[in-house]
Amino acid sequence: MSHQILLGDEAIALGAVHAGLSAGYSYPGTPASEIMEYLVRLAGETKAFTAVWSVNEKVAYEEALGASFAGKRALVSFKHVGLNVAADPFMNSAVTGANGGLLVVSADDPGMHSSQNEQDSRYYVQFAQIFAYEPSDHQEAYDMAREAFDVSERFGLPVLMRMVTRLAHSRSPVQTREPRGPNELKTGAAKDWTLLPVNARRRFALLLDRQPEMVRFSEESPFNVLKLNESDRSLGVIASGVGYNYFREAMKGEAALPSFLKVSTYPLPESLVRELVGHVDAVLVIEDGYPFIERQLKGLFGIAGKTVLGKLSGAFPVTGELSPDIVRRALGRDPLPAVAASGLPLSGRPPQLCVGCPHADTFKALNKALENYPGSNVFSDIGCYTLGALPPYNAVQTCVCMGASVGMARGASDVGLHPVLSVIGDSTFAHSGITPLLGAAFANTDMTVIVLDNATTAMTGGQPSYGTGERLLRIIEGVGVAKEHIRTIEPLPKNHEKNIQVIKEEIDYRGLSVIVAIRECVQETRKKRS
Amino acid sequence: MKQDIILAGVGGQGILSIAYVIDNAALADGLFFKQAEVHGMAQRGGAVQSHMRLSSDAIWSDLIPKGEADMILSVEPLEALRYFEYLRPGGIVVTSLTPYRNIPDYPDIDRVLEAVRKAPRSVVVDSEKLAREAGTVKAQNIVLLGAAAGSLILKEASLLATIDALFRGRGAAVLEANLKAFELGKKAALGA
């Protein structure tokens, strides 16, 4: 037993390691990156397990599922939208089931600190009909991750852990326990894992049969806490995850708490929910993310004789991250006295490309090259270079999801737009840019793809990239792009005129071109020097 | 006993190193703590803040409620102003006076410092000058930690031990500069 200072993300990682983890897989994405950062570091030191940055989240999921099928305990982690990428194997793994314990960590980003949406992973839990945990603090993150592997093996199903940014990126001491060793190799159940219709029907029926047992397990979990206030039945609170912390924070200094249910596992502990609701006149649901619990409680018709309060009722904003202040207000408590705002108008300080960033030089050349093409469209992708959408560049017009720029460029070109460009980083290209390029190369689509090769996954802190340098050029050629239309530029101020010329030439070529802008990320160069 | 601190600055100014030192000192002092920080996109030259909560009792929220912060500790004066509504009546602002101008509409620095001084209590130090004097301009964050040290509920020995642990691996000169930066910050706060 010892205390370690850990991020919420790291607490999950260490809990998994202490549960006998054999293999972990991930693709970087805020706020989940630190789970695999920690595992990679620890695996490097101990050599006790495998920890790998995968090419994308779908691949990561499949790698983890393979390790589970081999009987070992495996983890796969990603940000919430990463689960969209991995949704196919995820949904089907609920039908095949797991062999060795399989923990899926999906980190949501309420408030969109670093994301394109604030989707709530609990809907995926319900969709796949599996068991899930939602920790409220670091100790729970560690303890739940440990327990999740046992639960996964008990039900023979993957188990999901729902994280949110606030806990993922908060540090606190965690008490750790004696580690457990890894599982033995164990193959088996071919008829369970081969989802031909005949097998899939049987397996899906089994998954449905297990649901009542999962609800019972949730009802008995010590992580769910029900406390009834016998003298005051006016209001009860259902709070999950960090919402529970804000509830307790707001009630600090009060002599008595209202009746409450802390929800930490899914499917919902139904009997506990009924007991709480039966005890009170009104229920306030406090949850970070979508009104997932509130909607289930309310259903279409509401609960006769009861008031359900939450995001749907207007007690909380429907969008954005919860905060202690929002929850305090919803509980009817006055704001704390505070110092007044300074009154000085404070302009925002948004993130921006680093001084000397190669992307800046590429955008400058691109803007110049496009000056005389007013009808052009530059589809972009996900990475630091998405900041090219902001002043002073205003160089790109889209950011949708990983790899989208290449497929979208083809669609626009197919219906007659010219010039059409795609701007995508090397890691994003490896993640999801190669497959759409394969189709565009087959059709020799009239479009120009610019791959920004900075030799790293920069936005999330410099994880490895699988499609960079010579390897990247060979991939592009191998996909079928004509060799004479694979061009390279070095984005530096001294090459500005030359680079404009290359971009112009390839725009004017009415087929598929790929320009690779090669220069290392300045953050990585700096790291190597220090 | 509790202390809630908003750490503020611009991505790259070493806010998370200040947090690291306080975290470890709090652990050594046997306090509970939670420290919420910003990762990802905002670290690219954007406004960065960390909510640092220390207490002798268990802590619920990772975020500091508005009106609960005992201190704003900022490596940049404009960034200190951003979080005034978190400060409790009687709270203290400890900040650098050196602006970080990476935005086109940075307000007049005199007006910024005048607004900072409207806080119930404030300590404004020339962290850039003092860090240079200590041996490296990079140590501005530790100058500010030193300036705040006298107001923290942490033992100074615990802070110094963590600074030692953090910088020892980077060579004797770096360690020496940071220890000196801490001392100069401390002295400046006494004189402020």
C-alpha cells in the first residue's frame, strides 16, 4: 500500500496494471491521451506488459479484443469520438463477448475543451448493453479499473469506463494495493467469436438474457450509495461522476443532506432509483454530459406525482460542462461572496500555432497560391493545423472528424468544384486518410491533397506517427497516386515562392496530386535539444 | 485548514511545474489535495489555468467554486485578472508584472496592473528581472512560487525539497538558479 500522485487518467492506467494487464492499446486524443502515456512509460520501465499507440481507435480496439480472445487482460482507451471510430468492433464485441478481461475507457469532453462535440459515452453503453463504471474521484478510478477486469470476466463481456475531462486531468493522491499477476494464455470459443448469423443470433439472445443480472450487479455495487433523509422528503438528488462531487461541495456546511443516490455503475441500479424516487416529491438529477439518467427517469410521460429536475427541465444548462457554481445554484443556494470582476475588458487568449511552426509557412504559401481561385475549398482535418481556420491564416474551411478532409474533397470534386484541396497531418493521414485516398487514386479525382508531415502527433503532445518521412511517400505511391504528381516541399520562409509554384502547378493539374510538406514539429525539435 | 489557489498564465510558462511542486509538498505535509489542470489544445500559447485545492479534510470538487479561492497565483498579469470572480473577499493575488503579448489587443499594461492592485491584497513582482538575476529567465514560475510561499499553508522545507527533486536531474546550474529564483521571489514579496 502506498500513495501516488496521479492524474485521473493515470489512476485508471495503474488500476489496470495492478489488475494484471497484459496489453493496452490507444490512439491519442484529449482527454484520454495520458492513460496510454502512463502505460507506455510504465511498460518501458517494467517490461511486464505491452503498451502500444495504435494506428487508430478501431485498430486499437481490435488489437485489445485479440489479446482478450487469447485469454489475457487488455485495455483500450480513447477520447469519446474515438469510440465512434471503434464503434464497429465495440458493438460486435458485446455479441462475441470477451475472454480475458477487457476494459474500454472512453473519455468524454463536456464543454468541448478540445473536441468537436460533447457526445456522452453512456449512450454507447446502453446501445451495446454492457456494464460500465463512472468514477467520481481518483481513488474510484483506480479501484473501478481493477474491479472492471473481474466483472468483464464474470459476465464474459467488455466493460466500459466513462471518464470526463475534469477528472481525467485532475491530480490527487491514490492509495494503491498489491498487484495481481497476468492471466495464462487461453484460446477457445470459436462458435462464440465467429459472428455468422447462426452464431450471432444465439450470442445476442445470451446478451439480452444477461441484462437482469447486470442490473442486479449494479444494485449491489458498493460504488452506488443511497442515503435517505427521513425527516425531509421534499427533494432527492441523483448524482453521477463529478456531478456528485459538485453536489457535496455545494452542501458543505449544511447540517443535513437531502436524500441522495450516487450513481457509479450502469445499467442503472433500478431498485435504488425506485427507492429514492419513492421517498421524495422532487428529484434533481446532476450529471456531467447529456441528460442520460434524467431522460430514463422521465420517459415520455414523466412520473405521476413527482417532479423530475435536471437539464431537460431547465435546472441546468443542456450544453457545456457542469461546475460547482451551476450545481450550487440548482440546489437553491446563494452564490458565495466573491471579489468583483476587474471591469477591464479582457480579450480572450485562444491557442495558436507555435512561433516557427511549419504549418504556418504551408498556410501562407497555400493562401497565396489560391489568391486567384475565388471558388476554391480547402477541406481540413484534426490536429494543430485546424488552427489554420483562425486569423491570421483563415486558410481552411472544414474540420469534421479524423481523415474526413480526403473523402470530403473527393465528394466536392465529384460534383464539379475546382480547385479542391485537402489538408491533413501525417498522423491523421495514417489514422484515416489512406483509405479515402485509395478510392480517389483509383478514380484519379481532380483534387490536391497536402499532407503536413511534421513527423509526430503534435496536438496531443508528440506521440509516434506511423506515416511519416520516406514511409509516407511510399504509402502515397503504393496507394496509386501517379509518381509525377507526388511532390514534396519544405515549408520555410526562404522557400515561400517555390512552394507557391508547386501548389499552383498541382492545382492546375486536373487529376489527383499529393503534396507532402516536410518539416519537423518545432516542439519535437526543442525536446530533442533539451 | 484549507487553501484554494487558482494558478494562471499562458501555455508554456510553467504553470504545471508550479502545480507539481505544490502537489508534492502537500503530499509531504500530509494534506489532501486535488489539482485540476488544462491539457491539449489550450497549451499551445493559450490561456492556461489550474485549480489547486489543499485541505486537512477530504475535498469534493476538483474545481474551486467562485468565491472560494484564497489566492490567484499568476505568471502573467492579464491572466491574473481573468479569475477575479473566484477570489474570496480578503483573498490575495500574487502575479508577475511582465505582460505576455501574443494577442493583438493586449490592453495597456498600466491599466492591467492598476486593476490587479484593486484586489483585496496583491503582491506584484518583476519575475522576469528576478529570474534573470537568478540565472535563467525560464525560472519566472519559481520566482512567483517563492513570492507566494509566505502565504501558503505548506511548509517551506517541503516546497524546497520538491524543487530540489524536480530540477536536480537537469544539472547543478539549473537547480541552483531555481533555488535562487525561489529566494528572490520570497524576498520581493516581503518588500512588496
